[in-house]
Amino acid sequence: RLEVQACPACPPQARHHIGPDARDLGLFNFNNRILVSHDLLDEYTSAYTLSEMPFTAWTQGVSRRYTTYGSPHPFMSDDTFRSVWFTFVSLQDYSCPGDCPLCGPSPAHTIWDGVTLAFHQKHLLPSLTPPTLSLPDTISRAEVRHLSHQQCIPEK
């Protein structure tokens, strides 16, 4: 159990509580009920950014490790882990000193692979179309041709 105290800024009837900040211990306090190690959350972040690792597959892998090593407690559900992870990353500082040497921190054009992020099937609506779909008001650029093995070479 975590030791908590009533929030001094909230009205007593709200029953909001303040829990410990355990970051010095390498722990993330999620909702004063669940503590998760930063190492575990960073492990998923690493898997997520290196491949298209879905939450479900990753949590099943961790759950199997819990079972293999005889943990008396099961690993949290996919939904709980997803909430914990998104809360954790919303608090992280991901500022990057690796700005483009030519464009700076805000380039006019960016390229996204579209693999890393996904959404639940319930959000697949008939109005959703791929970004490559040509519509009647799409600009036609007949002169543009794809060159295989094309790369951007920075000026020196």
C-alpha cells in the first residue's frame, strides 16, 4: 500500500489524494495504486520505437515472464498498461538536440512511416481513407516520377 494524504488544493468532498513521487527510486506512481518501474516502461518505449510492437503482444510477453519466474501476482492488463505508459510518456521530456542542420527544429516537410502509431478497430469508420487515395479535388502532378533508390544528400 502507498501512503497518501488529502490534497490541500481540492475540496474535502472531492477525496483527491497526493501520493509519493517515487522517481528517485526509479518507480512511476500511477494513480496512487500502481507502481511501475521506469525500466519496464523504458523497455516498452524501446520496443515501440524500434519495431511495430503492439501493446497486446508486449504485455503478453511480460505476462509470460511473470508466469515463468513464478510471480505471485499477474502482470497488469493491456488496458491498464496502455494507460500507465501513455501517462508516463506524457510526463517525459523528449526534446531532441538532433535538429536538422539545414532546416532547424521545424522543417517545412517531414516524412512519416505510418507504422509506429495505430488505433483500435472500433475507430475504423467508412469516412477513413488512406492518405494515398486520390480524390476529385486532389492536385495532379503528372510530371513527377518516382526515382528508385533516391536519397537526400546534405550539402557540405
